[in-house]
Amino acid sequence: MAKFAESENRNFKNIFVCRRCKSKIRAPTLKVMAGGIKCRKCASKVLRPKRKK
């Protein structure tokens, strides 16, 4: 199956997952790396990028 750049960006670009409660957050990469983004549910600053399957 072909992968489209538009769908890849929509599904994976700037989307991070909280390592503690597994909620998804859309935020700029540089802000996440600087520690400026917190999880809405548990207020954790430990985030990871969404995995591509």
C-alpha cells in the first residue's frame, strides 16, 4: 500500500504520547524538547513521539 506525505504528516507530525498516561498531545517538536509542554491529564513532561507501525 502506498504511503502519502499528506497522511504521514497528519498522523505523525508534531504528535507526542505521554509515557505515564499514554494520552496524545499535538505540540511543536522544539517546545517538547525544551520541556515546555506538559501532559493535560497527569502534568508529566516526559513525552515520546508517536510510533509509526
